[in-house]
Amino acid sequence: MQATVESSSTGHQHAAVAAIGLALVVIGGSMFNILPLLTAGAADKLGFTAPQAGVMSSILTVASGLSALLAGFWVRSLSWPRTAAAALAGMCLCLVIALGVHRYWAFALMQGAAAFFASAAFSLGMTIISDGHESTRSFGAAISAQAAYQIAALWAGPWLLRLSGLNGVLALLALPAALGILLSPFLPAHGRPISLAARRGLLRPPTLLAFTGFAIFFVGAGAYWTYIELMGQAQGISSRAIADCVALSVAAGIPGGLLASTQRRRLGTLPPLALAGCLMLIAALLLGMTRGVFAFGAAGILYYFAWCYSLAYQLTLVNAVDATGRAVALTGACAFFGSAAGAALVAPFVSPRDFQAVVWLVAIAAGLSVGMYALASLIQERGVTAGAR
């Protein structure tokens, strides 16, 4: 009886820690998830030019990527409660300072600093989730929660901009960070124990291949979401219809993440990744071979559903082939830098009426990513089999 009570208590503790990890993921990802609202607000309310808004976006993205890269070095060594509190406090402080600083470079640097701290919180949250017994379930829930937050924030953002200017949007970001600090003392000091030998295995072939697959995936995703509105305009679709299609596409990510969370690993890891890759190929074909609002919207819904569904399994596979416990924290860097590379790769090959380069890159990235994961899984399985002999 006592063992049952202790087991139940431990289960509740694990659930509470996972919930805090999920909160860190949502709060930490908020800066990047509502980046279009920040850049549009800065241009509209602060008078920044389009190039200035673009540079600010780049500063924020690079700062987020560098923070995720550094997280791989500290996420298993520093105290989780203190690090969580420091990251959230840094994010909140930078946003509060930005409330009264509206000169271009000062404001842009404050946004970059806030994004740096936010990305640290995000990386820690993802690592906390990866330590769970059923990580796919938690990853799927976290991805759905991010999509839901993104939809709510993008819906409320224009209203906040009209009511209180850009400061209302900054407060929307700062308040959850401030509240999140109150949760940090309930985190364990560290995560699951990692042996000294295992800590040195981050650059093993399976892990490197998984990182490559993750980065390639976001090369395609970055190209898709950079040019999707321009592709709609090239088809003669109205701005309002494009906005509605994009909103529906983002909403489709919620059931995608929830399906992965519910399904977990009943079908393994590679079959869901292959299915998601096929859906992305279909989305690319819809964009490249058909025209009209229906095809455009269907392509977006399919792509974002597959994106969020796939992402839970990508993170699960990265976590499975990694013995160091640090790889999941580094996936954020792969995502940020991969997205930036995708947008840049197709830039020389697109024109106001021709976006076939985007379609090709989306299709190739979807296939190559799955191939990298299959190879990583195969090498990992062979290594385990060889070690058991």
C-alpha cells in the first residue's frame, strides 16, 4: 500500500515537472512565434523602415540560435531552478526596458537580448520534457501548446497594437515570463543522471545524422514560410484570403501535435516520419501544380499538420540516439539556422511570378530529412546490436 502511495506521489511530481517544462517551451518560444507581429508593430508604431524591421528580425533569430547552441554546454551542468529563473528574468527585464526605449538600435538589441534569454528557457524546457518516460507524448503536447499560443497571440496582437501600441505586445510577452519565474523553484536541481563517458558522445554518427535531418527539415520549412504569402499573391489570391489560409494552416498544427501525443510510439518512430514526409510532398505538389484558394489553403493545412506531427517524432528520435542528454537542447539551433538557410538558398531563384524553386526545396528537404533519420536509426541499432554481442 505504501509503495502504491509513493508511486502515485512520484507520478504526480513527474507530471508537475513536465507541466513546468511545457510552460518554459511556450514562454521561451513566444518571441519567435509572434515575430511577424513584432516586426509589423515596430514598422507601424515606431516608424522603422522595412529593411530595419528585417534586420531586427535577423538579430532576434541569430540571438535565439546562438542561445540554443550554447544551451548544449550548460543544460546538464547548471542548476535547473536557477537557470530557469535567470532566463525568464532576463527575458522579462529586456522586454520591460524596451517599453521605454524606442530608438532603433537600442530597441533592436533589447529584442535580441530578450530572444537570447527566451531561447535559453525554451532549450531548458525541451530538455526537461525529453527526460520524461514517454517523451513523444510530451513533445506532441508542447508543439500543440505552442501552436495554440501562437494563434491566440496573433489574434490578440492587432487589437493590442491599436489599443496600446507596441508596448501592449511587449507586455504580452513579458507577463508570462514574469509569472513563469514563480514556477522555477519547483524544478529538480538536475535531470536524469548522465554518465561521464556518455557526456562525451554528442558527436557520434547517429546524433550528427539526426542533427543534419533536423536542420534539413527546417531548411524546407524556412523556405516555405518565408515565401508562402508571396506565392499566394503570385497566384492572384487576395491578401485577406491568404491571411485566412495561413491562420487555418497554423491551426492545423494543433491536431498534428495532439495526434503524435496520443499515438506516441505505437507505430514506432520512422513510419510516422515517413508519413509526414509524404504529406509534405503532397503539399509541395499542390503548390507547384495547382492554383486557386482551395489548393493554396489545402497545401498550407497539410504542410503545417505534417510539420507539427513530424516534429514530435523528430525530437523523439534525436533523444533516442543521443546518450548525452544534450542533443534536444541543440535542436533549436538547427531549427533557427536551418530556417535562415532555407530562405537564403532559394532567394536567387525566385521571381515575383515564379516560385518553383521553393516547391522543389520543400520537396527535397522533406525526403532528405526522413532519409537522414532512417540512416541515424539504422546506425544506432547496429551499434546496440554489436554492443550486445
